[in-house]
Amino acid sequence: MKVALINALEKGSKYTDNLGIGCIASFLREHKIDVDIHYVEDRPQVEQYIQTNYHQYNIYGFPMFDTNALFVFKIARIIKQMNPNAVVVAGGHLATSAPAEILEDCSDIDCVILGAGEYPMLEIVRAVENNTALSVVNSVKTREDIEEKKLAHINIEDMRRPARDNLILSFQKNNYVSRISTSRGCCGHCTFCCANEYSSRWEGRDMDDVFQEILELHEEYGVQCFTFNDGSFEDPGKLGKQRVESLSKQIVEYPDRMSFRCFLRAETFQEKDVPLIRLMRKAGFTQVIIGFEAANEQDLNFYGKIANVDDNRRALRLFTENDIDVIIGYIMLNPLSTKATLRENFVFLKEVQTYILENYTNRLQVYYNTKVYQDLKNRGLLNREFTYLTPLAYHYQDDWAREVNDFLLEYIDSKPIYRMQYDFMEFIHVFRDIYILYHEDISAYVQQLRQIKNQLGKLLSEYFEIIYVDCDLNRAKRENDRFVQAMVHQYQQARKLYLHMIKTEPFRAFFMKNS
């Protein structure tokens, strides 16, 4: 019995370390099941590639997202054409939220795992081995099901460390960061999020075990840079802060430098936490991603945010003052947006001088069967075309918000700066890692990058003030070419800085190792 777990990448996707299929692979291998992990990229001749390389498996499993679902459908069709008796399985948050819809839309997918994948995948393998109907397997949705099935759960102490086959594969595609999960669940309750779909309560690993995983990845694979995958790294409350402190102290005592980034919530950090923040910085925490999301009460309530605007300001100040970069998560527009909420959101971004274009343009993504989905469905604001694959298919309640959305689609999303901003943010991430690893050598570049970020912040606030404060879309259209050209120039300056760095030691060695 051979199983293939396949990470299907849509065009332009970045190769990353997929923890979900890694954990399932480890679990199955512990039960003596032959498992391979693969990446398949959407490219010309992909059908021939799959037929040549993936014909030998009995079971194929895919993590599914709204961004890769159609490509998964395509691969499933190719698999069934070449191997009609194979079993094709979909899993992940999207699959769990829309299992019946996926089975209806893709006849080549045989079943959908509901919840955590370890135990259901093992039962699927045993069912295929014993020629048993999949419909009797727990937490697996099939077309023959008679009754509703519950979501699968695995206690965090029973989870295995993920197999890192896909980490090695991603290294071949310029990834240099390893992901680590220290917990499951989140103590927040954001209405747009599905982080708690697999677990109704927070569960955390022992931080001694987490540190040992870091050391193994560093010493066995040479990994220096890590991202913690947790919904909010500092959960839950006082215990969470103690966990962060414990891990940070162990890292500080280790002789090699490493860099770390994680996701946090704003309301959990107060002035009294400055010693912990400084300890995190000393350990190598270089960036934190915090979902501020909005700067007005209406939006924050709609999103179910615990933090208020003052919490967001405080968190930004505490981390920035202690040399930890803050990446702001922000949702400028949603179906309930008004002139007033958009203005308040803008004023905050101008105040903090964000250099991130997406902060000014990001629209709410409505994920299937989340709380915000149910809310908007009840309000009649979802389009007829809305499906689990179209998270932006909704109406704007306010005419002005709709006009702004239409403007952004035509004058921002379709322009080269839309793609260039993501390349720039990749550079920001890499720069911060190098800042930690080679702190003594990078000072000459810090000021140059700061100037670029300041110029971007100025360009963004000046241009979007025309839209969100002056409410003058005609003027914004007239000045769009000038704005786009100025933004492109700054992104090009950042590219030149990057190209200069990769030719200069010791950064050249870092880039050569990780490219």
C-alpha cells in the first residue's frame, strides 16, 4: 500500500514547509505505511509529469485551499484517468468547511477528511487494504454517507513531529524558513477565522520539546530561520507568556544565532511585558505579525476582535521600540464599510506611516461557514455567485464602499505594483532575518531600507488620502499614473539594494546557501 501526500501549488506560489501533510506522513509511517510527500506545480505538461511520476500509488491525499482547489480538481482528474482504482482524498480547513460541495464539484475526489487528518487517513488506508467501504470510516465524508459525521481531533501530545520531506523539497525552490507549530487552537474569536475549526480549546506542546525540534532542524538541516505557525504564539494568557519566556531563555543560551517570527494579538501585551519583549528580541525574534484589522469600533466588533485601537497602538510601540519589526494585518474594506469607517481606518494607517500597500487596499475574505459568512448570508450580502472558492463574492451595503472597491480593482489590483508589493515584502522578511544573523555587518543597509520604507509610507498616505478623506475618485484616477510610477521606482530601489547585498559578504554566503 503506497500513499502520496501532494502539496498542489497554483502558478506563482511560494514553496513552503507544509506541516499538515508532514504530520500525517509521520503518523502513517509510525504505522508502517509507505508514504511519499510531493510538490506539484501548475505548469505546462503537468499531465505528462503526473502520469510519469505519480502512477504507482493507491491513495492520493491533498491539502485544499480556495487558491489551489481548481488545480487539485485537475490533478484528481488526471489521477483517475491513469489509475481509476486509486482513492483520492481532500483535507484541510477548506475541505472541512465544504465537504459536500467539494464532492459535488469534483467527481474524481472520493472522500473528504473532516478535521485533523492523522486518524482518518490511517482508517482510509486500512479500509482500502481490507476492501471496506469508505462510508464507514469515522470523520470522512463520502457520497454514500447516511448520517452526519463528527470532526476528527488528535490531542497535541499524541501528534508526531512532522516529516520534513517537504522542507527539503522547498529548499530546492529558494525557501530557507522552517515552520514549527507549538500549539493548536486560539484564544481569540475573530469571526472571519477558521483557526479553531479543528479544536474547540487551546492545546500547547512542552516548550522543551519545541526547543529540541528547533535544534534538530538547525543541526540536521542547517535551518537558521523559523516561523511559528500558532494562531497566536503568546496564548493562553499568563501561561502563554511563561511558555514564551521559557523558550526564549533556552534559545539565548544556545551559541548559534537564529531568527524567529510569530503571530500575536495586540491586547495581550502591556507595559509590564517589556522585559519579555526584550528577551524575545535577544533570542532572535525579528518580526511579529499582528492582526490590527481596523481602527473603528464598527469593524472591530464585526470582526469579533478583542483588541481596541489603543491596544493596537500600544503593541506597535512596545515591539518597535524594542527592535522587533511589526507586520500589520489590516482589512480596509468589508461589506458593511462606510465613508466614516474607511476614513477612520485610513487615519490610523497614516498615523503609523505603514509602508505596506495592501494595508490600504485589502478587502475582507469571507471563508465558507465562518461566523462572518453566516452573518453576511443572513444579511443577504453574499452574491448569488458566492461559493467556498470565491471569498470576495459579496455586495457592499454602502454605495461609496462599492465605488472604492471598483476603483481598487481597476487602478490598483491590475497594476504592476500589486505584484511588486509581495516581492518587496519578501525582501523585508529576508532583510530582517539577515539583520538578526549578521547584525554587525548590516548597519549600512538599514538606513537605506528605512528611507525606502519612509518614501513608500509617504506616497501611500498622500495618494489614499484623496480616496478615503477627500472622497475624490476622479482626482485619484488622474493621479494614478504618477502614483504607480513613484511606487514602482521605490520598489526598484529596494530591488537594487537586494542585488547589491547578494554580491556582498557575508550576505552573499547566506543567499548562496539558501538559493
